[in-house]
Amino acid sequence: MSTATTTAHSTDGALRWFRRLMWAGIIANVVVGIVSIAYTPQVLALAKVDPATPLVWPRLSAMLVMLLAGFYIPAAIDPNAHRFAAVFAVVCRFAGTIFMAVVGGHYIIFGLFDFVFGAPQAICLYLAWQRMNAAPDGRASGSTIVALLAGLLAVGAFAWGAFQWLTQPVLPAFASDEEFFKYGSIGNDGAGGIPYPIWIAMPDVCAHHLPRPQGYAAFGLLYERGRNPAIDPPIGFSRAKVGVERMAINCAVCHTVRARLAADAEPQFYVGAAANTVDIQGYLRFLSRCAADDRFTPDHLLPAMAAKVKLSWLDRLTYRFVLIPFVRRRLLEQGEDLAWANRRPAWGPGRIDPFNPVKFGMLHLADDGTIGNSDMQAVWNLNSREQIRPSAPLHWDGLNNSVREVVISSALGDGAVAREFSFPAMERIDRFLRALPPPPSPHRPDAAAVERGKLVFAANCAECHAADGTRTLTVISVAEVGTDINRSHMWTELARDAYNNFREGRDWGFKSFRKIPGYVAEPLGGLWLNGPYLHNGSVPTLRDLLEPPAQRPAAFVRGLDVVDARNGGFVAPSCDPRQQPAEGFCFDTRLVGNGNDGHVYGTALSAAEKSDLLAYLLTF
């Protein structure tokens, strides 16, 4: 091609814009490369990607970006004279885009960097060369329409990539498995999380909907020493950034206990135990009632939010016109989705209906009127369970015998979704719970009574509850054990089949859900922390469990945290269900699903035998 021809075409608008974009890209490459080499950790943090170790790899990548800038210079000077360089520059940009899209996660931001230069460069180069090759008769070609469509596609692709980057969770790292269990994400932050500034403002704006003026601690949520309940996450909540910072529950909210060895003692927290103070239903009802309140508006929420977190002018606009209305709508929908629970007895602290929400929500089954209210369960010693019995049944009714499936399905039940789900995170929880032992009992009963009680246990209880018991970790039929049948009725064959066939978002690999009418005979590790007792938490203490059902308390206070060293379990005074106590929750065993019948094993023993057996049980 002659110099005259090149010069003539250099005045073409598309060609001029191609050259400008090339120079802009070269400058951007050099600037980003230098900054990335000098400030690698800061750049990775700004891009929201995981820290790189060693840092030599991102620095070499930055050097590669700078080297490519040198190859782009001939195309920026004269793309007609250096056609290979021009095509090479565009191809490199798209190669970088595709590579980063395949890598995924927050690395897509680097792909968008290449795309924002590569797409318009390709369109401008296409237009310029099409016009150079246009027919001599001047007939209009379709290049402009093609370029316009390509431009629209490029804008759409960029918007999609930006959305993926903005909504990709930014999760804090936890070196300790226990800290991860308490505060890590289970993959529900974007789907079910509440923006952090709104979450911490709601107890102030809707204080009149709290049972007591304690913020979220009024629902028994647990705050470790040194954490500020006004702004810090409680145990069982993750704080992660998905577009904005959000608060979402995790497994520890139901599986961490607070206990005091005396009324004036410092509370201790035991991870893996059955939560005794947490009122999940009360917390969820508070969220929906607050959202329905006339005060759930930007004019009331924004000042409460600004008092606790710094809000930029953009934050204020985003929350006022987008996030607050959106969160309000979502919380109202959540309240409507759980309205069926208003027609059943209240769960109360330390209890939950774990599967009806899944049946009616995630599995889209019709409300069948069943009641699944159950005590939360301890989840420690999972390896020991499988040493006692391979593929040991899990949950109160043994509805699954795969730890992997239980961990994954529990996360899904708490709102995890395929897009945010992390199998490595679930495997980390699995490993942690398998190795987590129950805390040893602090009780020190009379040694002679313990030895006598060991013999009573061997004769009356060991078959179902000793590590070598022939029926330990088997499902005992409802007809034999005699405890409240409602939980067993709740888990149906239809629910079993729906869960095994659940494929929403991906193939989760469920195949171990089953239906066996009855309840699991559990080993007794950590028994001192597991009160109240039976699958529905209807018997307050071990002493009460050794009495015939008619002599067990008909109503008692749940949700207290003082350990009962004399009777086993937690201090649980009697109460009148018509009047809720100042602290805790009055549990009425006469309500459907709350029955305290059954498990009459040991109730016919003599008073002396019961006393000795209780002494032995207090050592678990």
C-alpha cells in the first residue's frame, strides 16, 4: 500500500478513534503495570481478589501487560501499515477478556479492563477497513449496522461482566476452623443477606418490636467478649460484601451454646452444641414486622445508619432509592413465606422447625399442616458417631446418613444458592465437625454414687446409649419410644423424594434422604449441655426425664443459660404460659408438638437407683 493511500485513510474518523484508543490502552497498560508492580497487595485488595502468594506471580503478570503495550505501539502509529500489529493488539485484548472470564470470580475485573479497550478498538478497526474496501460505485455497505450491533453487544457484555464482579461475594478469610464456623459464609450472603448498615439500624428504628431493649441480643443471639452488640456480628452470622456489605446467618447460629456454671459466673460459649438461647423465629418475625412498620423508610433508617457507619453521598442515594425499598420488599416476602408458622405453636428459644420451611419453600411442596418443631441438636463428634456405627443416622429422626449431604442441605435450608455456594467451605465445616469433641462435664458428683450409677446405666440404658450399645445410633420406632409423634409425621415420603431429586441451580448429589418412622437413640457425649431433653426439648432436666410423664413439668422456662448442677441441663423454673416470664420463654408441653410423653426407660427405678443413675449421667 502506498504512503499516499495510507495518509488518505488516516483521516478516516474510525481509524483516528482506533489510534486514540490504542494510545489510551498503551498508557493504561503502563500505568496499571507500574502500580501493580509497586503496590501489588493494594491492587489485589482494590480488585477484591484473593491475596496472591508469592507476589512474584502478579508482578510478572503486570510486567507482561507492560511488554504487550510495546507490541501495540506500531498499530497505534499506523494500523494500515502494520496490519498484523493492529489485529494482534485486538486479539490480545479479547484473549485477556476470555481468560479472565474463564478464571471467574473477582478476576473478571482484569478481563473487563481488556474488554473496555478491545471491544471499541475492534469496532473502529472493522469500520475503517470496511470503508477502505468499499465498492467504487459508493453503494452503502452494512458495516455501520454491523458495528452498531457489535457495539450494543459489547455494552451488554460489559454490563454483565461488571454485574458479575460487583455481586461476587468478597469473603473474609479465617485461619481458624472454629472462627470460620462461627463467622464464615455458607453461600447465602447475596441471596439472603441484609445490607449491614440497614441490619444494625433496625433494632434502633424498630425498638418497639423487640421483646426486650437489648438489640439483637433480645433474641438470644450470642456476642463474644470484646464485641460490640451495636455494630459487630453475633456468633452465627457472616459479614461479607456482595455489592454492599451484608449480614447473613450460618450454621453456628443453631449450634453454639451459652452456659454459666453459676448465676454470677462469666458466660462460656461452646461451639457445636445445641443453641439454648437463640430464638430464630422471634428474630425472623422481628425482621418482617420491622419492614412492615411505618418507620422503615429512608428518613428514619438513614440517620440511624449514619450514626453507626460512614455513608458517602452515593451510599445515601443508593440506600434511599434502591436498597431500602428492595430490602423492605424482600423482608415482607420472607414474612409471607413463613406465615404458615403462625398457625403452629411458637418454636421458642433453642428450637426450630428445620424442614417445613424447606418443604414449603425450597422444595415447593404444599402446606400439609404438619409440625416439625424440634430442639436444636449438637453436631460434634461426627467421626465418633461413624466409629460407633458406619453411616450413622443423622437428625432426630435419622432422615439422612451422609454427613456431606446434611452439611450441604443445611446450608441450602439456610438460604445458600448455587451461584454463591462453595464446596470447599462445606468440606471445611465437615472436617471441623468430624473432629470436634464435646466439652467434658464440669460436674463432680459423689464418686461412689457415680460407680453405682454406672451399673444402673449398664442394666437399663447402655443398649441404646453406650458407645458399644447394640441399638445405639439406630432409629427406635415411635410406637416403642412413645415420644411426641409430630416430628416423625412432618418428614414424609414426598419430602424425601423431593429432596433426593432436588436439582435447583446444580446437581447437588442428594441420594441419602430416607423415611424411617421413629427417633434416633443418640450417644450421650456432652449430655450436660444438651438440655432440655427429648427431640422436642419438652423435658427440662435429666432428673425430670427419669420421672413418669405425668410427673414431668407441664410448663417451664426455656432459654436460660445457668447450668443445673443438681438436676442436669439448665435451670428451668416452672411458669404460667398465659404470662411470659421476664427472661426466657414459657414452654407449654400441652400444645401440639410439645408433648413430653414417652421415653419411660428408667422411670420405674427406685429413688436410690435414680439418684445414682443421675450422678453417673452428670459426668457425660
